[in-house]
Amino acid sequence: MLSRVLRSWNAMSCARGVCHAIRYFIRWRSDLRLMPRWLRYAGLLMVIALVMPLIVACGGSSEATATKGTTATEPAAASSPTESGTTGTATGAEPTKAAETPSTGSPVSSPPTGSAGRVEGGDLTFGQTLKPVDNKGGTLIEGAISDISTVLPIVTDDVPSSNFEALIFESMITVNPFTLEPVGLLAEAWESNETMDVWTIYLRDGVTWQDGKPFTAKDVKTTYDLHMNPDSGSSYTSDLTSKIKSVDVVDDHTVTFTLNHPLVDFLVDVAGYAIVADHIWGSTPAASVKTDGGATGQDPTRVVGTGPFKFKEWLSGDHATAVRYDDYWNGAAALDEYIMKVVPDRATGAQQLKTGEIDFFQGLLGSSVSEFKGSNVDVVAADALSFTFFGYNMDPARKGVFEDVNVRQALIYALDRDAMVEEIQFGFAQVAVGTMPPLSWAYNPDGIKLKYPYDVDKANQLLDEAGWVKGSDGVRAKDGKKLEFTMYTNAGNNVREQYLVAAQAYWNEIGVKMTPQLEPFPELVDRITETHDFDIFLIGFSWSATPDQSIMFGCNSYEGGFNFGKYCNEEVDKVLNEAMSEPDRAKRIELYTEFQNLMLADAPAAILDFPQSPTGVNQRLHNVFPSGINAYWNVNHWWVDKK
């Protein structure tokens, strides 16, 4: 039914649609309790179709997703909020076709340990066969549904910024997007002691910064010292300070990390942060880095990396541009110029991909995929280490409704996530069971106790037992406090906007009043990471290859982390810490499953889905392997046909 309504909705004007949608919604709400459940469900789908596309058509803006470093950006470790959904290991999705067909392998079967001695960095082509470059030069334009917010990796906590920075900056370790194995980038080799609490990284010789100065171990130390300094504004301070005791320069090309405890996943968890130049940032006060011209782009001479592209300009709200760095250590890029162009929403991005205004777009709607069949655009739907979720503000100082675990659990039970994924995502996602995405080796859905199936009776029972009673207006209340709140998401993300209105309608059925609020993604990120001025929010999050999720669910990750809602359970911390140090993978899976069960019982957040993000690639672009792990791993080999 929803598909039929959406088709008719597309033919309606925005202004006319507002009137019809509002009138229908008011009438539907007042009649809701008189309807049989099947009819209420049909009415819900109608409201989703009528109201949400209206918001997109009338006022869509830009958006993004979070990362513990990033989604397809910082090559190995970090994660952060994401905007479009996610991309991942390239697996073609019907009716899509792959831009390039990757060979795949299996994730590394056991973690590297000190007993292996020095380990060489590996193959940076990841076993893929690249087409010879037939045309050197040209410009590639990527569409992004949110503007970047910075050009400095130290203060980056969103995917658009991280994606752009991936052209300019590099990390010591990257991750093979097809196997999740660590591979050396700026590092040529590594080793650890037997207990895996001391790791030594051997850096490549002959790498230069884009201003000609040599890359050395001092650059690594400065980068991590800044991240670990709470004055820097880094979102990774709590995570890194909990793991790292010291970073020491041995010589120009050797650096040693001494840890607070053994860390099996050090390479993919800690060693994957983009490195910044000591000669630029070493003498900069940590408190001023976020507003420095090298972070805002106002001083391009301070935006200096080791990657294949150099920063050229950032016109806020419009585009960011990087140009080829001819002396790149791993071979100069084929492209002259790479532009990230802001598009207002995913539907507009799809349209510009059709017309050739953009060449590459990682945020296609599932509903748009079939439109590219037989066109000059290849589409790949790829899995990722990501999820879509909503988080509650549990700060006791707010004395909000989400202090009650029954409320938190009831809101999850009240959502028909199967219908949401099918009717809004068009199947380009799967309902989340647990917090570990299917691409993770720690994914263990059979071990998850609380799967939160759609159960309106259970939701009502939880609220009844907790003393939340429906009033004459249909809204529940307890001790004079109504069960009502505002829920935020990023404008322009069509899927999340529809999720928001779907949730509004489902929750209305159990006596909960939610007011949707859309805002530009950079403002949303600031709200949930800086001011914490929210009741509940909906975003995406992209993880690194390690299953450690302490940066979101650890007690110490509220300040300098991604524990947006101030959740704390010491038993969760204990299990996560034990899992970080456990060398046996089977035991680690058990520990991560235990962590998920503890956290899901507390319900500080609701993991809605594990999304795919169909990626569109114009056929004039070659050597692209769309991936949600690291889309830009071989960007220096990308090339375009002559126009």
C-alpha cells in the first residue's frame, strides 16, 4: 500500500500536499482507537507516505551519519555519525550492477600477536586488478548530502568531513575493505610484545607532507597527543586515553605505543587515525585547533597531508575541492581535481547522477535504484559496519521521561521495524538484532536475548506497569508529567525523515506524543555531541573493524566520546574491557554477546537497522570499488574518460 501512496504523492504539489496530509493525519489520530489494528496499520503507512515526502520536497537540507572515526574515510580505525546510511563490502544488489567486481577474502581468522615478531604491512592493492589508466587528468564530482564541517581530522566527527579528508590525509594502518585485515599505509610493518600492551610501528621512509617536509614519527606522536588532550575538542579523547599510556618516538621512522592494558585489536582500533603534521600542529595550543585556519580551511597552507590530493578550497554549503599532489609517495593520482558537491537531499543526488552533474554518489535511496537499470550509471549496494539508531538522553540532571527503562523498552517494542525497512528502505537494510553489524566477525544474532520484535501489547503492558496512564487526550502521564518529547534527525535524509514520522505514528498508538524536528546535520552533530540539548535523536553510526563499542556505551565516553545519552553500566564496562584483552576470538564473541545482552536490557538506544547504501557510479569513472569500509582506498588510481 505504501508504494502506491508514494507514487500518488509524487504527483502532488508541496503546498497542496501539506493541507491534505495534515487534515488526514488529524482525522486519522482522532479515529485511531476506533479502528481495527489492520486498518490502523494501513492508516499509519498512509501517514508516512503523505507527511514525510512533504518535508523532503518542501524543505530538505543536507545531512550525514556518525563514525567512531568515520565511515568510508579514515582508512582504518575511527567511527562517527553518518549521513546517508552506509556503504560496505561490495556485494551487488538486484537490480543493481557493480562498478568494478572485487575479489573477496575472509576476515583474518585470528588477531596478530607479539609471537609473530615483525609483521610486514601487506598489499595496498588488496588483491584487486586495476585497469590501466587510459586518461590522465579531468575532474570528478562526488555528490554529498551534507557539507563538511572541518578539514582537520583531529576534530572530525562526521562522515562528510572524514570522506573529504580521506583524499588528503592518511593513517598508519588501513583496513582491507574485502577482508577487514589490517594493512600498512604510512606504516610498513609492526610488532607487539607477547602481552600485546606494547606495539611498535615502523613507518615508511620517503613519505613527504604536501609542503615538501618529511613525514616522521614526531607527526604520529603529535597526532595522538592532540587527540588525547581534552582541550582539543576531539571526540576520541576518552577512548584513546583509556587505552594509551604513552606514545614514544624511537627514531624518525619508529614509534612505540605503550598501552594501559592488552589490546588485541590495536591495529584496527587505535592505529587507524589520520596523521597530521607536527611542524604545523605541534606548537598549536590544543584549545585553538578547532578554530584554526587549518581546520576551517581559511588558511590552505595549514591544510597539509600526505595523501594523493591537496586541499584547494571549501565554499561552505556548496563544495570542497582537492587537487592532485604530484609527489605523492604511492604514485600520483590520475585525476586533476576532486570536488565534493553538496546536494540538498538524496532524491536530488539521484537526479544529478542521472543528468551527469555528479559522477559518484554514495547515498542513493533504495527507491531510486531501479531507475538506473540500463543507464550509464552502475549501482552497487554494499554492506557496512554501520547501524541506524535512536538514542535517549538519560542524563539524570534533566529528570526526563527516559530515566524509566520501561519507557525506553516500550518505544522499541512499539515499532514495526520489518515494515519500516521494507516500505521505507525498500529492502536495502535488515532489521537489527543486537548492535554488531552482520559484516562484523562478532555478529551473533542467535545469542541475543532481547530482539525487540514488534509487540504493541508488550509496549502497552510495560507502560501500564510503570504507571504511565492515558489521559483524555490519549497521551500517557505519570506524576503530572506527560509522556511527550521532541525527536531530532538530519534534514535531507529522506529515509530518516520517514522513520521519524513512522515512529511518531506508531508511538501515538501507545499513548506517546513525539514531535519531529529536522535540522542540518552539522547542527545536529553539535546538538548531540556538544550541547547535549535533546530528548531523543535518530542518526546513523559507522564503526571500525573492531567490535569494541565502548566509545558509545562506555561510562567514560560522555565527554570526549560518542556516549551521547550519558549511559553508564559498570558491568558493561567490565565486559567490554575484558573483551579488548582476550586473544581467543571465540571467547571474545561470547563476551561481546554478553555486552550486547546487558546493554539491550538497559535500552539506552534502539538499534533499528543495519543499512546498505546503494552507491551510483557513472561509467566514465574507472577503478572504483564502492565500499562502506573504505571507499577511497585506491583513489589515486581512479580515472575518468575524456569528455
